[in-house]
Amino acid sequence: MGNRGKIKYLFSSSNTTCGYSTFIPELIANLSEVYVLTGIQGAIKSNFIKELGESLWRAGYETEFWVSPLSSNLYEGVCFPQLAAAVIDGDLHKRYESSRYTLVDLNQCLQEEKMRAFSNEVKNIKERILKQNAEIESFLRLAGKNDETYIGFEDEIKCRNVIDDAVQYIIKCSLEGVIPEKHYYSSVVNIDGMVDIAEEVSGACRRRFILKGPLGGGQKEIVEAAASYAKSQNHFIEYYHDGLNPEKINMLIIPSLQAAVLDYNSCKIAVKPTDMIIDLNGEKSELDCGNVKKNERQRTLEAFLFDAQNELKKKYVYVRALENLYYYAFDFQGLEELQMSLGQKIKKGIINS
């Protein structure tokens, strides 16, 4: 057990108010080996990714699973940082360059003569999935329009001296070439509702700076200033974006310093005695009179998100139905052999062979 690598489950993609959004192209851009799974659609690719990732994790390699924004049981990819390698679902990432990345066609394990009997059903299910995607995007766009008004209200309540003091405090306490960085989502809306990983990801940090105060009280400026200073000191940075609004940063982590900066309003966390609370209320607490208005907007937002969640559940049913059809026509022994072969290639650093 002692030689096992670390394992992480992170959101690399999200169903945002502007549609499906992913950081996978940026996450794989500097890797030496990227294997793109092509061919069948459905959850079989996810199972392939899961089993391959767990096999290398058991072999002692650090493993980073990229969880699907549809369900926490599905995976869009897996990365092995020590090996500078990743395996991703090609259906979700269309912008790969075949000259750089290795394509792995899972159709080679599909018994086509058996699949022909289900061809019409497969086509119908794929069409239903596309319709569900449109429904999901529709409800999230409505949530986004509601949130835009909410953000406009937040922007009114900044207090510059409080922001400046908070930035200097973080730098003083912890943050004393091209700097690499990674981007993820701290939360997503999936079939289980709004799922947040802020506590899980930041829990191991020695220092957590928690920005507590009114919405729009300067959290954005503080996070940006802390990131800018960390970069100037050559520290690697992990950005965790809001699952609905990709432009918003909910959490910042500097792994080398075991430090995190979190927006308390946007992250579901349990405050610990060692956490450093930064109060951004300043002299603007009188604006609490807007709470009734904010609560109304929050209830409207939650209603749209609930509708989007229900559409995601319908899509999940179709994805599983598609998997069941492929299951009957699949050569799983061949799939297992392909998975083992790919695992060996990744460990040996063999590419395009």
C-alpha cells in the first residue's frame, strides 16, 4: 500500500450557462503522450478509462481522473502526471491533432455483425441524447441570464481598502521563465445536482485563506492578485472555476506551498481551526438590505438548475441504454487486452506504435 501513487478526481469540464465547456485541450497541450479513444459512444469508454487509470494507480503512479459533468460515475479522461501522459474520450474532445496524438479505435473490439441488429435503435438513442443536450443548454442559459443580474448587484459592493489589505495579508503569510498552470472546475451541475469538490481538493493544504463577506466584495481581485504574485515567484498554480460561469474563479491552489485561497460564498467547505478567515465586509454591511432581492434571485437560479438536473438524468438514462446495446456486441476480452497493452505503452513511454 505504501508505494501507491496519489489519486485525484477532478472536473475538467462543465455544463455551463454558455453550453458544454472543457479545459481538456489545455490540460493535454504539454503532455508527451496523449491517447485519444475513438469509435463507439456511451459509457464503455468511461469504463476503459477507469480501469486503465486504476491499474496504473495500483502500480504506484500518480493518477488524476477527469470526471464527467454528467455523472460522478463517468470519466472523460485520466492523466498520469509523472509519465506526462493522458487517455481521453475522443467524442468529447474533437480538436486533437492526429499527428501529435495516438488514436485508439475501440471499434476494433466491436463485433459488427451483432451490432447491425441494433443499428436503428442506436441511431434513435443518439438523436435523443442530442435533444437532451439542447434542453440542458436551454435551462442553463436561463440560469445564466438570472445570474447576470445577480453579478451586476455584486459589483456594487466592493471596498478597495479591504481588498488591498486582504491581498497583502495573503502575500505576507504565505506567498513569499513561463509558469505552468492548470485549470479545472470546482463545481458542476450533474445528475446529483450541484456537486462541489472544493473541500476534497483543498483539505490537505496547510494554509487555507477563506474570503468571507458580501458577494462581489472583492474576491475576484484578491484571487487575481494572489495568483499574479505566486506566478512572479515561479510557483505552479491550479485554478478552479465556477461550474456555471467559467470566467469566475472559486478557488486557487498553490501546491508547492500547500496553500489555497477560497471564496466562501462559492465553495462548500467546512471551516477548520487552522483556516485563516479574511473578513471582506468592511464598511459595506449596510447593503445587507438587499438580501431579500438576492434570495429571490437565488431561488430562481435553483429552479432552473433543478430543471437542468432533470434533463441530465434523462440523458444519463440514454447513455446507459446505449452502453447496454454495445455490451451485447462487444469483445470484452479483446478490450481488456487492448487496455493492458495501452497501459504498458504508457509506462514505457512508447507512442505512435
